[in-house]
Amino acid sequence: MLEAADQALVNDLTSAPSLKQRRALAKIITLLESTRLDHRHRADDVLNSLLPKTGKSFRLGISGVPGVGKSTLIESLGLYLIEQGHRVAVLAIDPSSSISGGSILGDKTRMERLSVLENAFIRPSPSSCNLGGVAEKTREAMLVAEAAGFDIIIVETVGVGQSEIAVAGMTDMFLLLQLPNAGDDLQAIKKGVMEIADLIVINKADIDPDAAMRAQLFITSSLRLLGFQGNPDHASHDKEYWHPQVMTLSALEGKGVSELWDRVSHFERLQKANGKFDSRRKDQAGSWMWDRIDAGLKNAFRSNEAVQALLPSLVTQVNQGTMAASVAARRLLESMGHEFF
């Protein structure tokens, strides 16, 4: 049962697009991101009440190294989509300091034109040092934006490396941005983030068109190699399935944005026709549950009384070099009444 204040927020969120709806959307996401136990219980109730109104959007994850132009591309794409009649929500993840824990949350300032439009919503959130390039509550924030009627949800990750691929596990399509002259041809065949991208975009093609073309050729060849060694659907080149593609564009000049969306739309049609769209979402929902279980178990472990009693002495022994870290970890786990290996 929702509290009266939370029910009012839900009513505002699911009403017609307005300033009141945007305010409710921001407040609910803030409630989801809170670490207070009472807020988490309230957030669970709110999220469950919104579930029937979710699932009707297209979720696009965009990743790439720092400086590749993610925010510039999102603004150009968002402006184009709103012109086409869509409502666009952008969840931008900002890197947090490992020292202070703080974040600048400045992604919104890079999207000045998009942020003022009525049919756009931009929410910067701190990563809080979570691995994978996304924030802990990004999945929940997507559902809330869907319930508010935004039909395109874009998740912008922090600048990521080759193994930070969490966004691919929560979106319908994973778009990887690359730079011309970003490395040699060996870089293009390294596994990790490259092999799970659905579409690879060479941005800033206006700076050096020849370099962008070379990068496109290198990466296209590498995707064929990865396809033959990995996914059998890609190896057979079955036209009923989507095969990763590579294209060039200039986000700053807006050149290639309409072509990009044509490819995204083609991807969505294919995935829905062959059943991959629904199966991907079901797999992601299961993974999401286990992720939350892992996080919950970690929190329960840290707050356990037996663990807290043992922790200071074991940490001292590990720091002094009188006990191996693995032995200390096992003793802490076993203090909860279970045997671990």
C-alpha cells in the first residue's frame, strides 16, 4: 500500500506531460537512489505500482571512451527524435571520485538545446564507483521514465574501457562509439566491449574522413572474424537476425544522425520479428534480480553483528601481514554460520 505522498507522486507521473510530471519523475528517481532503508521500502512499493505502465519504450545504451562525443551524439539524436514525435529520456551516468565519492553531474550542461525541450528529460546520476559504467539504480530509473510515457530511453555510460559492459545487459540495443585513429588494427579485434556491441559508430568523421573510413573497414573486418568464432547466427549471416554493423557520422554537425536512427529502427523490427527482443528483456530481468541479490547479500554481510565483531582484528592481521587476505575473508564468511570455500 502506497503512502499518500507517494501515491500523489505516482498520479503526477502517470498524468499528461507537464512540469508537474517532470518534477514527479525526478523525485521518484531520487527516492530510488536513496540509501535509507525506509526510502528503499517506499521505492519498492512505488516501482511495483508502476510496473503495468512500463515496457513500452525502446532502450538504447550508448558507450565509449571519454571524449568520444557521447553527449554530443545524444543531443543531436534526441533533437532529431523529438522532431519525429518521440519523447526522449536520457539517463546520464557521471563518474564518481574514488576518494571523496562526489560527482560533478555535468552531462546535462553539454545538452543545452535538448534539456530545455518539453518532450525531453535528462537525469545525471553518479556512478557511486559501481563497476560497468552505470549507476546502481539505472534499471529502476528506466522503468520510471517508461511509466511517464517516454518512448525512447537513452542510457549514457561513463567513459568506459574494454570490459565495462553492464549497459548491454539492461538495454535493447548497445551502441559503441569509437574515434578515428584510436589505435592500430589489433585494437579492433580485441574482445570485450567490441564483441557485444550491436552497432559501432565512428564519430567525429568530419575531422578526418579518411581515418574514419579506415577505422570502419578495420572494425567491420574484425566483427566478421568475431562472428565466425562466436555467435553462430552471425557466422551464418542469416538475414532474419541482426548482425553488428559499423557506420561513420559527425555528431557535432548532425551528419548521419537520420541514418543512425534508420539502422536502430531496422534492428528493432528484426529483433521483434525473430523473438530476440522479448527473450533479451526476459534474460535481463533475471540478471537484474540476481544483481540485486548479490548487492543485498553484500550489504547484509557488512551489517552482520558477527562480522562486525571479527572485522577489526582480522583487518589488522591482514594489514600486518600475519594472515592471508583469503583466509581472513573465509573466516568472516564462516562467522555468518555457513561454510565457504
